[in-house]
Amino acid sequence: MKPYPSIPRAVGQSFFEIPNAYLFDKLDGRNVRVEWTKKQQWHKWGSRHRLFDATDAEFAPAIPLFPQIYAEPLARIATKNRWQGLTVFLELWQQDSLGGVFVPEQPFQLTLFDVAPYKECQMGPREFMRTFEGVPTAKFLGMTNWTRGFVDQVRRGEVAVTLEGVVAKAGERHKLMLSKAKTQKWIDAILARYGEEVGKKLIES
């Protein structure tokens, strides 16, 4: 099952500028992968690192949500494009989930943020938005040049996001560039809830 790549943090010496970046709201939850094939339809479920099923204590809530929102429209788009298979990447989250930790008895939400057709790299942002127009996805925040100055704006809370931060994307397929920036409000909330040692690991993930 195709994995989702790690997104570089826009900090320190690893920072790189991205001209004409597409910006998306970064939701605070856990990554879910679902695989479709023309023959088996939606048949395989995974977190970022492992497979799961309806008995899973952490990820099972994603399974009944998916057909309510995504199964039919995504399968229709895959069939229209004559794809033999498709892996979709979604965020399983709650209004008050923080650092990927869920809140007992709070409703879950599921949001599509990336797609990779069979034997292909994940789509670039322009193609993704065009292909999946009308399907609920992570909120598009506009385009800008991804610079240190803009990342500082994200950190100061000057860019309207749900809480955690922004993901920047540019390019297409094998030339896709990704980066992410967190808000100080989210960082402070993480440290307040989880403490310095655990909080630092979550912030740097």
C-alpha cells in the first residue's frame, strides 16, 4: 500500500523556498490511507505506518465515515479517468484533537488531502484541485511564494487556519515539492498539554 511521504518542516537549514506554492490548511489528526482497485473497489485501510480494520481501537472510526462522504464520488472519478487503482490520503480528526490524540466521545471528521493513482506519484496541487473539484478536501488557502517571511506570518497566526498550520505544495508528480509550517498557538497548546519532552517530539514530527 502506497505510503505518504514525510513533509519537511520549514525551519532551520532545511528550509527551502517554493515559488507559487499552493497553500492548504493542515488539520490536526492522524493520517489514513484507503486503497481502491477496479476489481476489488475500496478494500484496504491503513494508517501512515500500518494496515487496520474495523476492530482497530485507534483508526476504526474512519471506516464508516468514508462511504458517507467519499467512496462513491472518488470511485466515479477513478473510473472516469480509467485508473486501475487509487490510493487516497485523508486526515481523521476532531474539533479538539491535538497532536494527533483523540478526545473520547467527540465526533470524528474525515478530510481528503492527497491522491495517488495506481503506479503513479501523488498528484500535484493544481491537478488535484482540478480533478477533485466538488469533493470535500483540505481547505485551499490561496497561493504565495513560500519564503521565511511567509512562514513567520503563519507562526504568528496571521494566516487563517484551523489551528495547526499550513502545508505548501508546488510542482507535479515526481517533481512535487512539499513543506509545512506550524502556528505558535498550536505549539503553545502542545507544550501546555503534553509537557516539554513529549511536546517537543510532537512539534518536530
